[in-house]
Amino acid sequence: MHAGGDFPTEAGSQSAGTIMVIDDEPALRSVLCTMLEVFGFSVIEAGSATFALSLLEEITPDLILTDVMMPDIDGLTLIRRLRAESAWSGIPALVISAKTTTDDRIAADTAGANGFLAKPFSAADLKAALRQLMLLVPE
């Protein structure tokens, strides 16, 4: 875990919310966590969907940001599981993926994702995606 619970942001206010980042690539996960913390979010990180599911037994994030291609359970299967569980079905899920065809986007939508962010992406792209999901990020 990068951080758990609320922590003061640069402006000294409380966290903007908690985001769970699920990606099997440690370098990308670290960059994502850093960007989200700079935006003012608390971040929980998981290197696999299996670990994320175990964390969800203890923690309910405000948003789940998941990769699609992972070795144990892929991100779309994870989202389908979340949507099937009443305790988790309302957590917004943002998919991040290098698979960016129209079919890939439709598959994410069909699985229950609330948004899609194509890799590679910038901090501005991530902010825009969070804004679309109603997690307001200051300019």
C-alpha cells in the first residue's frame, strides 16, 4: 500500500478520496500512485486482481483504476466480479489499457467499466478521466 486513509494534501486539506490502483507492472503502478497523490488522493496499490480482491474485503475505495492485461485475473474479469457483488457494485472503475481498439473499449464498457484510459497517457489525460467520473481534481 502506498497510503491508507486520509492524509494532508499540499494545500493542507484532507484527501480528495481513495483510489485503488491495480496493475502488475510495478513501474507504471508507482507512477500512477505518485500522480494520484499529487492530485490529492490517498492511494492503495495492488499488483494483481487477486490481491485487490483481498484488500476489498477490508477497504472500500472511492474508485478502482485497473489494468486489463494481468497474469492471474484480468481487469475486465475483476470488474465483472465487482459488479456482481452488492458491496462493490457501486465503486466506479476506470480501465487503463494498451489495448485500445473499439472492440477493447466496448469490452470494457460491457464488463461494467465507468471509463477507459488508453496507455500511454499524460497526467492531464488522467485528470480528465477522473473529472468525467465526478472525482473533481483541481486545475
